[in-house]
Amino acid sequence: MTAELMQKLNLPDLMTLNDGTPVRQASQWPLRRAELIDLLSREEYGYTPKAPSRVEGAIVSGDDNAFAGKAVQQRIELTFDTPAGSFTFPMMLTYPKADRAVPVFVNVAFRPDLPERYCPLEEIIDRGYALASFCYTDVTADGAEIDGLAVKYPVDEKTGWGKIGMWAFACSRVLDYLEDRPEIDSARAAVVGHSRLGKTALWCGAQDERFSMVISNDSGCSGAAITRNKVGEKIADITDRFPFWFCGNYRNWRGREDEMPFEQHMLLALVAPRLLYVCSADQDQWAHPENEFLGCCAASPAWRLLRLPGLITDGRMPELNAPLHDGSVCYHVRPGTHFFSRTDWNYQMDCRDRHGV
Ligand code: GCU
């Protein structure tokens, strides 16, 4: 059972302040939240710089009758100031024609062919949602290169932000811009990504409380999965191949998972009281679905502190294609391998419809 496993794993305590005071009341959460962001910044993802005061968007091309007239689609260049001059990256916005502002997905995507070919955009539009997507490598390369946004801010070797932090920052800049668009209901914005970009969506949504929903698809190690006792990828694996995703300090925890003062349930808990949705695929053992589920269970006390249900579960891993959508933390595991499938998108939309976020 999950409760016993959590005890055995001896996870660092979500509900104790750094000075040892137990967190028992909702009024203590903002302080604990700040402590957790600081901890995860220092040890894992690096510190995020201050947001720019304004993001400008220039529509560079568009189609007012996309999808046979059902939608509007625009390619937009976003520009904002940084300490080293302005930075610009492209995004694609598609929204259904409607008589009111529509909720939106902010999707950090892998491929430059926006919207991504695997993204079921027509279904998204037909269900009344907009999609704002950008390709992550238009922000900075997925490698050790110091390019794009990475050039614009000074980076401390141990605690400076890694690439996940930069991509997450870009998701927030998309929302800055969407707040100025009357067609979009920016109070109903979900940040979503798959795999390394699922880790990105979680880190973005953990920090940026304007997102009403945060969705992780197959994010695994350093995402939704508890690191202790994890199968598949471990900190040594991820920091060997992708050291540039994180801050320098993360390497200190290679092979020392059990000693870490932080854990991934802390990342998930930072989404409270907003809606969190973690999605897994049963054959994706590198990501480890069971530990992603465990992450949801272990993060749930944060919602309960705020008088909301966390994950509603009997503590057992759910059946395939039996999504848990009743609580403020939602979870599903679908059959198949590591992929952001139509099934995942549809479950995510079912969940949004149901919660109205
Ligand atoms: C690698 C990496 C994972 C990551 C995945 C992806 O498999 O080890 O941590 O999630 O790439 O982004 O597809």
C-alpha cells in the first residue's frame, strides 16, 4: 500500500517549516511554499530570474479561417527585455471562434512544426479550447550551448538556472502575452508538456500561480516521479546525459537520493490549490508510472491543508484507462509507451471540462 511505502521511503517532510514548526494551517502555506521553491531552485532546477515587466507580441502571419472557418490561427513573435537586451521567440496561437473568451493550453513542444503533428488540434478547438504552443529549442538549445535566452542572464555555476528553468520561464512569458488577448480566458490557462517538457511544465506551474492547471505527461525522473526507490532513470543517469537541464548542485545528489532534503512531491505540492494532472503510460518504465502515482499521493497533503481533496484514491495504482478525475490532484495511466497521445489529450480535456479550469 502507498501509505506504507511512503513511510518506508522516509520522504522529506512537506509539512514542516525549515525552523521545525509543523505546518497545520492554511495561513502557513505561503511561507512553506516560498521555502520549497527556494529549496528546489538551489538544489535542482536553479534560480529563475525576475520576470520582465512586459511582453510584446507581433502577429507575423495568420489565418482567420483555419479549420474550415472554425478557428483563428496566428504566428506571433514575443519580445521582452532582459539584462542583456531584448529577446524574441515565436509561438503559434490557435483559438476557436466563440462569443466569449476561451480557456487555453500553453504547450511547450518538441518540434518546430507548430502546432506539433501529434497534437490533436482540431479536437482541442472543437472542445472549446485554444492552444498556444512554442518549440522549446526556439528559446534555447537542448544541449550545453549557451545560446538564445541562456545568453541573456548571468548564470551561477552551482545555482543558476538550467534549460528546464529557461523553457519554463518562456511558458510564463506566453501567458504574459495571452493576458492581453481578449479572445483568451487567461484565468483558465493550463501549462502542459511531455517528458522533459513535462518536467518543464511542472516547474513552470509550481512557480507561476497564474496557471489554473498544471499537466505533466510522462515526466518521470526529476518530474512527477518520486526519486527514492525509483526504477529506470536515476539522478546519475539524467545528470550524465542532460546536466544542462539543471543547476550544478543537482549533481551532488547522484547515488545519494535517500539523503536528499527535497523530493519530487514537493514540486507537485507547489501546484496547490490549483488543479494538478499527472499522466503516465504503463510501458514507460524509464519514467516509472508507479512512482509518478506515488508523487501524487505524497503531494496531496498540500491540498488537504487548503481544504481541498488531493488525489482521491484507495492508495492502489489505478487500472489502465481508469482516470482519477475527482480530486484536485488527478492521475491516469494508459496502455502504451512513452508518447503524448491523443488519449492523454482527451483525458486532460475531460478533466478540464469537469473542473471548469
Ligand atoms: C530521456 C530522458 C528523460 C526524458 C526523455 C524525454 O529519456 O532520460 O528524462 O524525460 O528523454 O524528454 O523524452
